[in-house]
Amino acid sequence: MAANHLRFSKVIDALPATVPFVAPEALERQSGKPIELRLGANESPFGISPKAMEAIRAEAAMGNFYGDPESLELRTALAAKHGISLNQMAVGSGIDEILGWITRAFLDPGDTVVTSLGGYPTFNYHVTSFGGKLHFVPYTAEWKNDLAGLSQAARETHARLVYLANPDNPTGTFYSAQAVMEFIESLPKDAVLILDEAYIEFADQSEVLPLSPVMDRVIRLRTFSKAYGMAGLRIGYAISGPEIIAVFDKFRNHFGVNRVAQAGALAALEDTEFLEMVVEQTRVGRADLAMAAERHGHFAIPSSTNFLLTHVGSDARSSQMVDELLVRGVFIRKPGILPLSECIRITIGTPTQHAKLLRALDEVW
């Protein structure tokens, strides 16, 4: 019998068989040992708001029904919170899915996308899977996105999309509203900026670029995965001009956001007291962890997120620390590209988690 020759698209067939992240579950299966501290994926150690949990439990009884494909109740609450219109917002199953919408909406094979070298890798996967060409700009010596370099590259390459995470992942650094606005104004008029604000709740709110007025060639991304602690429920949203939001309706998975996630997100929005607790506890834990790193002679990069990137001297040393901590049941990550790969990245945990983490770090350091 003749062999079955499968045919994939030329774009997909040319891609390497890799994944952006190795999950802690996969690491447990590989090692045969449980992970005690999950501090590598920036999941919230503080869990979900009690009010959101109550709403989730109640809505689970309705799990035999599809969720509202328009997410109208949640979008109405978000629009009121941010002072924008319903037609300026779309809800998706996390920022990762929405990044896929954006690349699908704007890229033809061969189109250029500008991003930072060592920035969020999942976005890069979306770009290459739609045939886009990535143009990378290195971080500055201060471990920050090079705004001038990104802008210049966008002009020189005629980029269709420019990606900026603010606060940044993996460095945790943050640019003020004025700096971001000047960056937007410096971009070519035919380029669309993706402004990924997954960690925005942890930043200084007095320095955050206002969401209103909405800018037509900027797509701002927010999520319930980080400060709200709902990473496993997969829900986030995009804010942009009505023309861009309407385009997403042409191809998005209309039933992709489940009703449990919608109910939980709606209740989480109302529990401002819980959110404030998470942000404050994260701030305290971040300072404690930075002090511990500095006691061991390592430089902790100032962070506006729920994680800390710490320079430990070399790529080999950071890899060794990740491996040695994993043996001790502690899951952390490191960036994959120099010079960021000379660092380790640790999610801010609870005081109890930090006590266990610091004991392990003392052994490794």
C-alpha cells in the first residue's frame, strides 16, 4: 500500500516543531516528582476572589449551555469601568487568543512585525504561523523595551504590527503614560500598535495611559489571568477602535469564552477589595524577594508586575539555578535569549511560599 503523504500549508510545514513554554505539569511528568512551588508562570498565588468563586460555582450548574457569544453583561461592566463604548471592546479566551485574532486580521504572508528581542514568545508563534516576518529590537542596557529602536524599526521595515508589553514580560519594567503616548505618536501612521497590558493592575496607576479616548490604531489588551487570579479560566479583552473590533467578529470563535469564565470575571470586577489586597501583597513580596536577591549579590530589576527578574551573572548560572530549584520542588523560569537569559524570573508568592522559596534559594545561591 502506498504511503499516505499528508499535506500541510507551506507556512505551517516550514515551522519548527517547538512550543513556547514547557508547562509545570510536563516537568512533573518528566521528573516523576511533584512541584511544590509553582512560581514560574506568573499565576496568582492568592487565588480567585471569594465573590468570583461563588459566581463560578453557581454558573457551573449551567455548564450544559453555551456562554453568551457577545459576552454582553461582562462587556457592559467593562465599558462602564473604563468609560468606553461597547463597540470598542471584544472579549476572548485570554490575551493569547486575541493575539491570534490580531495577526490573522492584519498579516499577509511576508508582512513584517516589530517586537523586542526576548519578549513574549507566544506572540511570535502567532506571527510566524500566519507567515509574518519578525524583526527584533534588543532591550536597552536598562532592561527596558527600546521605544526609539522599535519606532525606527517600524519605519524602516514598513511594519504592519508593532508589539509592546507595558509592564513588560519578562523584565517587569514599565513606561509612563507620557512615554507611551510619545511612542505611539512616533510610529508610522499605517502601523498598528499592540499594547499588551496583562500586568497593568500592578503598575503605578497614576502613570498608566488612560483607556479613554480610544485610539483607532492601538489595540490594548487586558486580562483576568494575573491580578484577578483566573489564568485557568482563560478570559481577557481587547480595546480598540470600532473598525478593528468589528473585524474580529468575522472570524473569532463566538462560543470560545465559556459562561463560567464570564460569570467569574463579572464578579471579580466588583470585588475591588480583593484586587487591592492582591496588589498590595504583591508589592510587599516583590520588595522582600528583591532584598533577598541583593543579599546574595544579585541585581533585581525594578518590576511593576507580579514577578521579579534577577540577574545572576551568566546564562549557564541561570540555567543551573532553574534546574537545581526544580530538584527541590520549585518551578521558576528564565528567558531564552541573551542577555536576558543571564536572569531568572520568579513569580511573587505568598509569605508562606516565600519562606520555602528563600530556603531553597539559600541552598542554591
